[in-house]
Amino acid sequence: MPKGYWIARVDVHTPERYGEYLAAAKPAFERYEANFIARGGAFVELEGPARGRNVVIEFPSLQHAVDCYNSPEYQVAAKIRQEIATAEMVVVEGV
């Protein structure tokens, strides 16, 4: 079964609250077996507008990735993130 991946591009506007988001998201990430491939760090802008933070999270399957996002645990975290950041997020299936 192919793995699933969250790809998120994020501009954090209130960095002092980002830890609050991470703490709220942790239970969902643990429950759905999230494995962080990239979490912030250096990047090179090649095409189009970039955001300040880029995250890639691997899950055991596409369904795990979607279920994690839709879980009650993550939705608590999502509300915090939406207050403190602007983001684009997609879920993609691995090869």
C-alpha cells in the first residue's frame, strides 16, 4: 500500500504561539503514525512564491494522512494554526 504525505507551506505570523499548535497536534500525529520528513529548515525558492516554512509528513497510507487531518485531535490544532499562520496543505499518495 502506498504511503500518504502531507505537504504544507506555511507563513507563521505569531511565532510565539507555534509551540501551542505543535503541542495540540502531537496526539493526532502520534495516533496516525506521522513521520516528519521535512520540518522547516533551509529551502531554495525555484518557481512561484515561497512561504517561510515547508513541511512534509509521511503516513502509512493516504487514508491515514486524511484521517489525521480530519481527526478531532488535529482539528483542535488546526484552529490554532489558522489563527497564527497562513498555509496551503495537500495530501498526496506516494509511489
